[in-house]
Amino acid sequence: MIAGMKTLSSFLLLAVAAAAETVASGATQPQLAQDPEGAFYCTFIRSGNIEVSVSTDGGKTWSAPVVAIDAKGKARGGMQRGPRIGVDGKKNVFVTAPLCFDPEKQKEKYPKNELWLASSKDGGKTFDPPVRVNDNEGSAAESLHQLAVSVAGDAHIVWLDDRAGKGNSLWYAKASGGKLSKNMKISPPVCPCCAPGIAIDAKGNPFVAWREMADDGSREIFLTISRDAGKSFTPPARVNKKDTKIPD
């Protein structure tokens, strides 16, 4: 297991029905994905970089970690702010992470991150140079995001973005065929301390959920759905019937 990460170790115990196996020592903030054939792909922060390890035997053994995004040893992560990973039906691997590459900003206590995406066409053995997801520089500083990958190979990404003003709203982009779509705003202001959620249905349509930023002292859960693979989204619909009573 990755040191200190009880959630991942529990998952691996369940996956292999045996003792937990070491994925990578000295690693933090792991995320796990599985391809249609059952192989596992794990991303994490280690030595200040974003790394990936793969298991093709149900979690019994893991490949030597490779660097997916070279952050020059400066990747920090944080609560809900680690890397994310997804894999498609052809074993193309996608990794996202909030990172700062500006040497001057890295000197700050809280460097302003951008959201980055790296992809692998050989099952996680090597990765292409990362591309910035947020097309408005400096607007993804909150670093809360989520990634989901369809079997067909589309990487759907949602994140908190402050370019619209009045706090953070939820924005969306899709990587498909080696190209990243234009960013799209899909929500009104959202809770600044909660990561969004995203899932893909069998047709490749994304479902996105988040907690709102409310003025009445109760932040509720909302959902929006795309029925055209991310080209457009339905108006947000409230999920919970009773108020959460969780204040801003």
C-alpha cells in the first residue's frame, strides 16, 4: 500500500483478497483507475512529481513508477487536490494535476496552480508533455477538480475556476483525439472547498455533481447532465430534497 493511505490499501485488499501490496514507498494522495481488462493504474505524488504505477495481475505486483508529469519536485497536492487518473478501452492513460511551473510563484506560501493534463499511448509506460486545461491563465488556482475517461477515449475534466468573478464556478473541458476543447462554464458559483464529481455513462455522456455556494446558509447538491458527449449540459437540478443546513 502507499504509506498512510488507508483508503487505497483497503481497496487493494479487496481487489486481490490477500495482503496489501506496496505500490510505491514515499507516495501520497493516490488515485486508482481500472481498464476493461482489469488492469489497475495508480497515480500519486512522490518526490514532488506526478507518478504512475500499473498492475496487470489484479494488484499482486506493480510496475516501477514512471513520471507522468515532471513538476521539478514542486508538486504539493493538498486536501482533495492530488492527481487524478483515467484509462480508456485501448489502455490510453490520462492524468490530471494542479501544478505551478512558475519559479517566482513557487516561492509563495500558496503558489497559484494551473490545471494540467498528460496522456500516455502505451499503457502508462511513457507520457506526452502536459498541456494546460484551463484556457484562462491563473483561473484554476483553487485546484479542486475531477477527471473521468470514457471507454472510447474521451477525457472529461471539471474544475473550480474563478474567471467569471463572484467566487468559483464549475468549468468543463474534454480531451478527444489529441485535442482539448474550449472551456465551458456549467454552473453558477460553487462551494470553494468541495471537489466536484463526474461520471460517464455507457454512451460517453458526462454527469457532473457539485455543492453550491448559497446565500441562505444551506449548501445543496446539484447535478447537470450532457446528452451529447459534453457539447452542452442540462440546467442544474437539485439532488437532495432536504436542506443540508451546511453554511457557507
